[in-house]
Amino acid sequence: MGNLWIHNECVIREIVQNYPNNKIIILPQTVYYTSDELGEKEYRITNEILKKHSNLHIFVRERKSYNFIKQKFEFTGNSDVYLVPDMVLYGKNIVTKEKCTGHENVINVCIREDCESEQENIDDFYEKIKQNYNIRKVSTVIKSPVVLRKRISELQKSWETFENAEITITDRLHAMLFSVLNGTPCIVLNNKTGKVFGVADWLDDTNMIVRADSLSEVLEKLKRTTIWKHKKYDREKLLNYFEKMADVIRKD
């Protein structure tokens, strides 16, 4: 939710407006409106639409979004907001070690180059890191449509890529999550919306996430984190949040 990807915001508005008598569930989101006149305008439009619905349930995946909605959005009737983990964290590892080809000395690098990016001098970063490390540029985005019957296999290919590395460096939320679910620790940078660091809070007990505030800091942290002691991600610790979500969805 927010005005960075305004098309998605308009879809939410349209659904809420067109189905006033239906219970509506918005699955875990990040909420971000730019701190300028345009962001304020779009927030007000969305708030006016959402507050007229009496059975709207918004799930958000980090504390910053939760606090924003609690403070800025108006709810009526049974509508409410809930803080839960990202849906990816409900998943289990579908990759087996036997399928991996073995790239333990490879560092996956997945850096945004869109409107959510906060990074500068990306090309310079790539030049510096390649001097000392074997890197592989990866992406969580498949640009062409994927038919339904091939989606599991495409997901498996992506997960194998993230499992098959020593470390992932990323400012993409799902690159971080795909890595953690498949046993690969990460050095993460935040993005413009704050969702990367926010969702990383759910994973602090795994010791798989190291936060960095800049690409230059990534290089410094990388020198100290090539040998990493961490725990395996255990979704059991978060299942009660997903059960709470299921209860809200099932409730009449």
C-alpha cells in the first residue's frame, strides 16, 4: 500500500469501493506514502475510501506500517489492522541438498535499480566486490509470465540459486527471505519503504541477518562475516501469527 506503485494502490481502492458488503482481507503488506504533497494526497484518498468499509482487515508485516495505520487510518465497524510476518515465512524449504550443484564460494548479489532503491554508485560497488569475491548477480523477478503448471519448478530454481551460495547481499525483501528459508545468511540493505529491515526483525533470533546502511558498509561487514554461525530458520516460532490470520479470515 502507498503511492510508490500507484497502480496497486488503485486496485485496492477499487476493490474496497466495489464490494462494500463483502468481508475484505488484505494480506501482509508494507505501507509507505512519500513525505511530500503527493504522498499526503494519495494517503487521504485511500483513507477516505477505506474508512467507509466496515469489514476490512489489513495485515501488515512490520511495526512501522502497523504504527502508521494505527495513527493515520480511520476504521469503522469490524475493520482492523494486524501485525504478522510476511507470507513467505510460512513456507518450507522445497530444495534438497542433493539437487544443488555446489557454489559454496559464491556470493549472491541482488540489488534493486527501481523506485524503491536507496543505493548510489552501484556500478562502483560491483567493481570493488569483484576484486576480492566470486559474485553472482541474481534476481527474484521473472520478467515473462509463468504458466500455472510451471510455477513450482520456477520457484524451485530460484530457491536453489539462493541455497547454492555462501552469502546473499541484497536490498530486496524476497531475496532475503528466499535466502533465509534455504539456509543462506544475508547482509541486507534497507529500501525506501523500510520493509527489508522491518521484516528482518522477525528473523533476529536466527542470527542469519546482518544489516548495513550503505554499499560501502557492506564491503566492510563482508570482511568479518565470511564465516557465519547461524541457526536454521524455524517457522514453528511464527505459526501462532499465521494461525491468528487464519482465524480472522475464517470468522463470519
